[in-house]
Amino acid sequence: MQVRFWGVRGSIPAPLNGKQIRKKMLRVLEFAADKDISSPQNRKEVLDALAKEECLVIGGNTTCIEVETNDAHIIFDMGSGIRELGYEILEQNKKNKRMHFHIFLSHTHWDHIQGFPFFLPAYLPNYKLTFYSPHDELQHRLNYQQDFRFFPVSTDYMAAKKDFVHLESDQEIKINNTVIKHIELHHPGKSFAYRVESEGKSFVFATDGEYNNLSFERISTYIDFYQNTDLLVFDAQYSFDEEIEKVDWGHSSALFGVDISIKAGVKQLAITHHGPEQNDDTIRKLCANAILYKKKNYTENKLDIFLAREGLTVTL
């Protein structure tokens, strides 16, 4: 199973601005000040020696994750990151073969569907898109986003074959030998987490969920759902203080992500849905705090904690 991140922001796209880029450039120049950068090879070696964080950006696109199993091609959410995914699909499919994508939506807040009008495969007849959601009237919601009052191209112009599957409570979907389950999260308007199981590996996508003031019984249902998963992608938009203050806002923190991952026996935790007001440095500090928290409180546990960032690929 391969998991690739195309969008990791929450609320609204938030690309690096000029000030943030300048700050990165200054750190690179300071590092290289006493280095020999007279040749292309030397310059490459200097960049390779830099801390990984200086050469990579977390990314500004909103939520979109691609999962490939041996017999299914799945997309979770259609934030602005799906635009780049569409370009990649067309680049890899130059012979215009017929392709089928299964798209599971956590919910239909703008940051999770706003990229669909710019997903180019949706405009081509050799693609088939099957949408899945427990939300009612999903097709109507996507059509409404592209009503002429809000967008110049309606979904009627999208030539891909589109099917819509309404998921009932506790319903499992089987795509060949790949199994997908879902569970409702605590979020305004309801959001849903998904679990993918294939060839003995498991992946959980759990964005836009809050765990404040929930009953022990309900927390236990999430622990069961996340149990022993190889990779949990977890909404950690808030710091611990923000999580306490913003009750019923529908998001969580990396620290709670650590706690629930430990209880559920999760192997890898990727924290995502980064706030648009947070720059790369701030987000990395939140992740570093989570790693420190785990080391202090769960010394023997081997949970791997890292940041979800655009372009990152994880093979399970």
C-alpha cells in the first residue's frame, strides 16, 4: 500500500509568502557562507548537507491524499491538492488508458471539495470517478459548488463517468480485495474517518475530528477503529492550548493524537490539517513538541511521529 500526500492544510490554501521564503533563503545562505559552492556538484552537496526542513516546504494546498493498493486507486478528499494530483495522473497516463478512481469524502466543507473543479481527469471521458460519502445529496452538493453563480463551468461539462455511493452506518465497501470502513467524527456538520485494509496493511484517514469532552465510550470507539493501524493520518490543527479553548470547533492537537495512537497501538502517526495561519516553523515546533511529549510519557513505545507534507510518499 502506498500513501501520497497532495494537500495537508486546513480551512483555506496557505502558500508560503515572500517574507517566509526570504527567511528560508537567509538560513540557507548563512549555512553556505563558509562552504565552497563554486561548482554545481559542490552546491548540490551543500544542499544535501542542510537540515531537511530547509529544503522542503510543508505545502499550502488543502486536504487530498492518494492511496494505491494492489487492486484499488483511492483518493481521500478533494481539497486544492487534487489539482496537482490530476496533473500527475495525466502525465502518467499519456496513452489515455481507461482509469477508475474511488473518491471518499470526509465531508463537504469547502477546504475538502474546492479542488474538484480543477481536477482535469474529471473532464475526460476515459476516466471513471466513483464517489463515496455517508452525507446525503453528495451529487447535489458538488453540483451546487459549480453553479454558474459561483463557478463558470458546471459539472455537466465534466465528461468523466461519475457514480455516487451513499454509505450507510457501519457499511463496509470492498473494492476487489481492498476493504474500506468508516466512522463518524465529532465535527460541525459531521465528518467521517476512513480505514483502508489491504494485504495485511492498514491506513486510517481521520481529519476534521475533535475529541474534547467526549464520553469514554465514544473515545473507545475511535481507539477500536484506529487499532493497530500501520499509519494514522490525524487532524492536529491546534496546539494543546487552542484545543482546550476552541471547544466544538471540530479539530484536535498532536498531543491528543499521540495519546490515542498509543492506546490504539498505532505504528506511524502523521499529523495534518495544518492551520493556514501557521508557518512552516510553527508547524514543525508543534510536531517537535509531540515527539518530546511521547518521549517523556511513553518512553518505551516505538510510535513514529512525523508531519504530513505535500509530496511525501509513505509505503506500508
